[in-house]
Amino acid sequence: MAKLLLLAGLAALAWFWWLGRRAGRALPEEREARAILGVSADAGPDDIRAAHRRLAAAVHPDKGGSADLARRINAARDALLAKRPR
């Protein structure tokens, strides 16, 4: 079951990555960022950081993941935590 959820999450990330490349936006909208990280609307900063940590470990380029997906995950975290892009 966990593998299925991870696969579904990675598929969603790939989809949002593709949408983001088409739009060319630096930071995703809040709704899109929450979908990327898989957190609800009432998730707090600790929940957002935990979701980011979990997903970032799964798609990290050093582990064979995509640098673009890692960038999207970081952008989603930044958008939800109201950080400025680097």
C-alpha cells in the first residue's frame, strides 16, 4: 500500500512538474503547492516540512530522482511557508 501511495505521489509530482514547465511560473499557487506536497488546507508548518522532507528524500537527484521534481517540491514548500524564491 505504501508503494502504491508513493507511486501515486510521484505521478502527481510529474504531472504538476509538466504543468509548471508549460506555465513557466517560479512558485506554484497555494492550491497547487498543497497538491504537490499532499497536505490539506489546514496543515501547519510542521506538517508541510514533514511532507517536504518525505517527498524530497524520494525524488532526490542523488538517489536517482529528477532535479526538476526536486525543484518543484522545494518551490511548493517555499510557497506554503511564504519564503521568497532564491
